[in-house]
Amino acid sequence: MFWWLLAGLALLSWGFTGALRQYAHTRWLDMPNERSSHVEPTPHGGGLAVVVTFFVGLLVLLFAELVSVQMVTGFAGAGALVAVVGFWDDHAPLPARWRLLAHIIAAAWGVYWLGGLPELSVLGYPLALGVAGDLLLVIVLVWLLNLYNFMDGIDGIAGVEALTVGVAGAWLALVATPDATVHLPLVLAASVLGFLIWNYPPAKIFMGDVGSGFIGLILGLLMVTASQQHEPLFWAWLILLGSFIVDATVTLITRVFHGETFYEAHRSHAYQYLSRKLGQHKPVTLLYGALNLLWLFPIALLVALERLDGLPAVTLAYAPLVMLAIYFKAGNARKQEV
């Protein structure tokens, strides 16, 4: 029965995205500029289909008693606020301070209803951070939803990331603990799959902030719920999200180091540089998906099975990604143009 739900959600997302594309052709066009990675005017706002489809799946799971009211309240409240702000920003840009305030409120809402950060094991020692841990988790979630927006810059990359991480995250929970809840990551994956059919290179519609920020936050909240079920899954999810986290974070640090305004739009991420070097988006999008499945997932699996300690495993997983980001001059716009 659950697999039929996933198929139905993917179909709903596909159909809704197609309808949005028809509507957006005359009203919501993303025009190319010097910071863009596309050259043709392209409809945007397709991420709204992901948002609506995910909420439909969430309600079905609630009525089937497969998720709790607290989980639905946390995911729906936080996700709706970020989606509304993203939709607004897609059509009438908001000042950065108001976007940030909304993101903080959404993240705090999700952390509160989902129970916050559990006690973590760090190098074999238990670490209970209490309120400080919950505040740190809010910061992490705000960064995740914003970096996901930053990383949604070429065709298909954000959709492939959400699809691979969602499926991999569900698999990790399934093998790590027999009573794990795997429904929500798969509902997100199905919601993204229908959209991705339209967004896969060459994209016929873009996600927009309404989708990218929403997906980034939902992935972060899925990390929280997974860690509540099995503590090592916190580290495993951090590993799964590594390709986006590393590219965006190295880019941000480099831009700050060079005295650039870090929150301004740019195209100096490693993935953007690589797509320009190759002259196309598809190989870069597939490369990030392959990194998730062939490099990050096996390490995350060892962590979920408690064969590797979390923090050293994150370091192991991230180290080559950091080197690749530096090699591809992430954040260094001057060197990228040489």
C-alpha cells in the first residue's frame, strides 16, 4: 500500500509541475543574467509542486497513523513558513533580515516539536548539550535551508540531491534499527521525483526559492527525526548531505576571506565552475548524485551500523570533498574566470 502512495505522489508532483510550467510561461520567467548558469528564459516556481505533494503525503501518513501529530506539526509548520517566504521572495524579493528571521522561527519551530538534539556520542563519550544543543541545531538547520538555495544553480542538481539523500536516508534507518520510521524520507523522494522529470537537464522549469529552501529544511528535520530513532543516524545524515554542505561552506568561507559580500548572488560554487568548464549541466548533476551513492552512502552506512564512530567518519567523508572544492576554486571568482 505504501508503495502505491509513493507512486501516486510522484505522479501528482509530475502533473502539478507540468501545470505550473504552463502557467509560469507567461508569468514566472527566470531571465538570464551575468550570474546565471542558464542562457534561455525559463519558468520557475516548480518547487511549489514538491511542497504541495509532500504535504499531501504527510496528511496521508497521519491518517494512516504512520507518523505522530507532533511530527506533522513540526514538519508542516516549519515547512509551510519557509515555503511561503520562498514563494514571496521568488516574486517580490524580501530584505535579507526578514528572510533570516523567518528561517530562524521555522527552524526553532521544527526543533521544538521534533524533540531537539538527542545525546550524541563523540569519540565514544556521551555528550548531552541540552538547550545549547538545540540552539546549535537551529543554526545548522538555517544554514542547511540557505545552502540548499545556493546549491540550486544548475539543472537537476537540487532534485538529484534530495532524491538520493532521501532514499539513502530511508535505507540507513531500515538497516540500523528494525522499528525505524522510513516513510517521510521516501515521501520527500517521491515528491521530488515527479518534479525532477521536468527539471532534469535541460530543465524545462526551475525549482525557485519556494522549493529549494523547503527541501533544505525538510532534509534537516529528517536528520533530527532519524537521530531521535537511532543516535548514529545524526552523523550518518550529516555525511549524506556532505556534497552540498562542503561546496556551499567552502564557497562561503572563501568569499568572506576575500572580503566579498557573502549573501549576494554569485556563481562561484565549485559545481558552477565545473559546469562552465564542461559546458553542460548534466555531468555535474550526475557527479554529485554519484558522490552521494558511491562515496558518502557507504561511509554513512558504516556509521549507522556502528562500525565507525560518527565524528571521525564525517571527517573522513568530508576531507576529499573539501580538497575537490578547493581544487575547483570554490568561492574564488577571480581565479575561476582565469
